[in-house]
Amino acid sequence: MDKPADDDRQLVKRIGAGDRQALSELYARYQRLLFNYLLQLTPDYGLAEELLQDTLVAVWKSACSFEGRSSVQTWLIGVARRQAHNTLRQHKISLVNESELEGLAAVGPELEDSTLASIARDELVEAFKQLGAVHREVLVLTLVQELSYEETAAALNVPVGTVKSRLSNAKRLLRALLVTREGAGR
Amino acid sequence: MTLQVPQSQNHVADLLPAYINGTMDYPTSERVHAHLLHCGACQIELSSWEAVRDAAQFTAAVTPLPSANVLNAVWAKIDASPWRVSIQQWFLKHALHLWLVFKRQIPLIYKSVWIGSALVIFAGCSLVLFSILQLHNHPRDAEATLALIATVTSAAGIAFIYGRDNDAGLEITLSTPTSIRIVMFCRLLLVLGYDFALSAFASIVVALAHGGSLWEIFQMWLGPMLLLSSITLTLSLLIGSWFAVMAALVLESLQELPLYVERQAPLLQFANPSTWQTSPTVLFLAVLFIIFAVFYAPRQPRLSN
């Protein structure tokens, strides 16, 4: 996962200068990461692949304006997210599940008295897949791609406080989904 | 069941995702670590977050890779995308679009603007020639008359180039992707250009008739024509076409009267007659009015409504 940041920046600089080999190298490094991220925003494999193509085209076009203020990984996620939003808006697909958010509105900050560690991983994975895109993406960015809160906030274009609250909400929703599944199983 | 976090309690629940992904700075990480040693609630939170992380990482690990032809598709999109079109092609494409917009305004402008302007300038030119050749009037006075006719004719034509009263197809024009400002600017250029050509032709005829300086005749009407036309356009957009025509007549009369009635009506004079000619100030004011009319006025409801 760790790659020399300077090396990434050099690649982007070369892409900005029109070096196709550099884009191929950058893609080889980040294809899994980007594709996994895009699949959090849409379960449609074909659409996710189309978004990945659009992301790379946008990277090719805008690489010369990359100033290096954020890491290349954060920048790539930001570009992918923007492409996804534009396309999903055309498909009238919302990233925010309103009903999920309504369920959370009345609940204050809380700690749980039982750990999710006691839940079987397969059940957790299934519950994770049922989360809305907005919650899955913040979990993937922080826990899988290991971005800091600041980097996640930059990629999502939201304040750091929103990242924290989305993370907290995501975990509470996971628990709520597990409780629902458990209740349905009885 | 859940445990509500006491307001005064320094729990570290919101820091735990950053703690387990290793992106926290060292002092904060140490603080979280120290807190976890004695806080059972946060230890449960930590183990929950670790379980969520494992589930998320497992999901990512089993995510299929994109197909092998993604890059080929990307190159195809890049090679086909319009941004690769050269600047020259881009310029030509937009120039052609502007030319088509420009050309298609001709049938949309009232025919009376074209015919009326030509007749008035022709009549004015004949009158001026008659006064010079037959009545032996001072050529300067005759040229001033020509300038007055050219200026008022242009201003009157400009007053009828835009608006619901003058363009039955305005709503259709507004619904097209072409900006109404471009449409209006094209019409302004068309009518101004037409009046300029007519006035230039009349000036050449007058200059040839009495051997005067063509440039001096041009100077008498060029600046005033631009300024008065731009004022008329603005007034026609804000108030109405006929009001704009009347205002143009009044304004032009106030400028021209002192030439004939020297020092008889100095209080009515808007500007010194010598400044009511082609000067940088007049041209600058004309450009200001045109910018206002083109960029601002189409957004405004008419005051007369």
C-alpha cells in the first residue's frame, strides 16, 4: 500500500506533460484502490468500470493543474468521486440514503456496551454491503485506504467533523442492521 | 443497549478509526492509548472498530479487478475527446457559429429598419448636396446636417432590434443554447454596420461634391452615432423603443441647436459642440453603454412594465 509520495507526484507530473506510460503506471498502482472505491458508490460493475475510465480521462486532462497540496491518492479519490457524482446524478442515483439518515437523527452520541467483534465476519460483511454508499465510502477511505480524517475530508469535500459523524453513524447503522437481521432470523 | 456518553467524560470514541489506521499524530495516539488502558467502554469501541475494519478490508480484498481493456477504452476516449482539438479548430468552430448567428439575425430585424435607414440617409444626402450646390450654403453646416441625419437614423434603427415588441420569436431565441447577449450584440453590429456603410457612402458623395475632407465629415457623425445608438439601445431595453427614439431626438437636438443658433441657448447645451464629435470620451461612453446594454440590461424587466 505504501508508495513513495514523491514518486507518485513525479508520475502525475509526467502525465501532465503528456506521458502515456506514466498514466499506465499510475493506473497499475491505483486500479484496485480506485475500483474498490467506485464499487462502494455503485454496485453496478459495468458502471463502476465506466466511472473508472472517466476518472482516468479526467486525471489525464487535469494532471497539469495538480499542485501537490494533497497526496496523489487523495487527489485520485477526489477526481473519482467528482466523476461518480456527475454520472450518478445523470442516472438519478443518490449517494445519500435519506431513510438511513432519518433513523439516526434523534440519537445522541453514545458508546456501545457490546462489541461488534463478537459478530461473525460474514455477517458483518453482509451488513457492510447493505450500508448506503455515503457510509460505505467513508469506512473504505479511513479503514481500507487508511486515509487520515483530514485526507478523507479533502477527498469528500466535507469538514473533518462530518467525516467523524459519518463514521460514527456508519457503525451505528451496521449494528442496527445486524440487530434487524438477527430479529428477522428468529 | 447503549451507554450514553457523559458530557464531561473525555472518551476517545471519535478518534478510534484514526487510531487503528495509524494516521494519528504521536501525542494524540499516546493519549488515546493511555485512555484505552483504563476505559472499558472505549476498549469495546476499539474492538468494534477493528471488527468493522476487518470486514471492510475483507470486502475490498475480494472485490474483482476491473477488466483488462480499461486502459484501451481510456485511450480511445482521450483520443476522441474534443479537448484535443487544436486551438485553431476551436477558434474556427466558434467563429463559424458566431457567423451563422450573425447572418441569421438579418431576416429577424424589421425590414423597415433596413429600408427606412437607406431612404432617410439617401434623402439627407440629397438635401445636403442641394444645399451646397444650389443654395450655396456653408459646407460645414451641410455636413452638420448630414451628421445629424446619420446619427438619428442609426439611433432610431437600434431602438428596434431587441425586445418582445420587436421580435416575435424572442421566446424561441431565449430557449436556444446561444446566449441572448450574443444575439443582441450581433444585431447591434449588423444595424450599426449597415448605418455606418450608408453614412460613409453619403459622406464620400458630399466630400466629392464640394472637395471637403472626408475624415472631418466622418468625425462629425461617427462618435455621436455610436454614443447615441448605445444610449438608445439601453433606453429601449429599460423603457421602450419609442421612448428611446424620442430621447435620441431630444438629445441630438440639444447638441445640434447651438451650431445653428450660436450662443442663443447655452443652458440647454449638453456638451460643447466640438466635443459632440468623435473623441476618446465619446467613444469610451459609447462602449460603456454597450457593455451595460449587452451584459446587464437583458436581465432587467422593463421599467415601463
